[in-house]
Amino acid sequence: MRRLPPLGAIEAFVQVVRLGSIKAAAEELALSAPALSRRVQTLERFVGKPLFARRHQAMVPNEDGETLMEQIAPLLDQLSDAVEAMTSGQEVLRLRLGVLPLYAAQRLFPHMGLLRAAHPELHLDIDTAGHGIARLGEGLDAVIALGREIDPSLYAKRLDFNKVYVIGSQRLLEGPDPLLRPEQMNSMTALLHREMPDAFTAWCQAAGLTNIKPKAIDFFDSGGLMLEAAAQGMGVAFMHASHFEHAQDPRLVRLFDIELDSPYSHWFVCRPRALQQKSVRLFHDWLIRTLYPAAA
């Protein structure tokens, strides 16, 4: 039997390709950056050629790296499926789902009782860490992601359309100098989610306000923490209307009457072959039928 490279070296290679940097891949695999670099170098020595174009703070696969990735990604999926089939048991279907915390709290978990009633055999492993799409087939079966568009090589079902709201503390409308005009935001901090980095710019453009320059822009990877920061007066949050409506927090208000169709949507995303898995298909169909019947 032909000798194979260490599985850890292959795993390191795949994560660097998917995440684009040694640092991000090392964090994902709970390794130090030097340890992960050594694993990648082990694979490069094994195949006898470099697999990446190394740039400042980035690792981009070269032609050989892209070819290798295309060839081994389906095989890793098959390996993952085989292990899952051996460990999950015949009576339990398990879905490894990546989802943003705020979406899970506001949209998904209020209906989880219905899911269990409809499919008692289906169990979910919930993962709220970042880089969900990049980890499909490598720890995750499916993702409910927030984005502009999805890689066409993946299966993607758009779940919703939304508006961008400016959300702030009720106290901003009180006192001698209430926040009534967008120009007053020049003295404030804008709060943005890392999955919606262009929300502020898009809102300003839609409003024709090219001269708005907030004092600072703070980024969050948690929508729930963004809402809490806005409620405490730490800044104004550029978020979806659905986030505001589902929060039902009396401390929060929508500022201004300017509406913008959001460039971002929630998507159900998985690899095309993952739809053949019963667990993925059951959850996908239940999600659309229960939460988004108009998208069916």
C-alpha cells in the first residue's frame, strides 16, 4: 500500500486554504502558528513541491495547491461521512450546524420544539464560531450564514430579505440635544457586525449622506452584544430590521426614517453532495417549510 502523508498535515493544509492564513487556521485547530506551519511544510516535503504563494499575513494556494485541494476535498467529505456513520448509531441522525448566535437565539431556537416533534431522531450539534462556510465538510455539515452572495460551487438557499436600520439607545432621543439628524452621528461611534462590514457605507449612500464620518467604527462578531452596546449608549448599530424587531428591547429605538434594502441575507449553505445526507435534507426542508414558506 502506498504511503500517505500524516492526516494532521492534510488537515493543516485544508484549513490554511479555506481560511487564507496561518494564524486563522492555527486558531481553528488549536495549534500554535509555528506548529501549524511545520505541518504544512511536512505535506510540501511529502509531495515534493510548494503548495502556497506566501504573502504578507496571507497564504494563497498556488496552482499545485489548488489542484490538490480540488482532489482531496471530496475524499475528506467521504472520510467524515464514514466516521459519522460509525459513531452516530442507527437510531440517531446528527447534523453539525454552523449558525450565528443572534440568529440562533431570535429565529431558530424559538421553533426547536417543532423540529423535535417533527423529527425526534434528528439531533443538532450547534457551532456558533466564525468561518462557518469555510469549515463545511471539515467539522460542519451545513451553515446558516449571513452574506451578500455565496460561492456558486456550494448549494445555497436564500432565506430572507431585510432592511438596514440604525439602532440606538432610547436616551439618544431625550435631553436638550436629541439625535434627530443623521449628521449628528459624526460625533458618535458606529457599531458594525463583521459579517456585515458594508452596512454603514451602503446606508449612507442610500441616504445620500456621503459626508457622514463617525468618531469611530467598532466591529463585533456577536449581534446580541451589538444590541446590548447600543442599548447602553456605546454607539449606534447598523443592523437588520429583523434584529431590532425580534429583540423587543424597550431600551432600543430605530433612528431616522431612512430605509435601505440590505445587501446581506441569511442563507442555508452546504456542499451539494451534503444534501444527500438524510440529516441535512430533513433540516433543510423543515427550516424552509416552517420559517420561510415563501422561499419554498
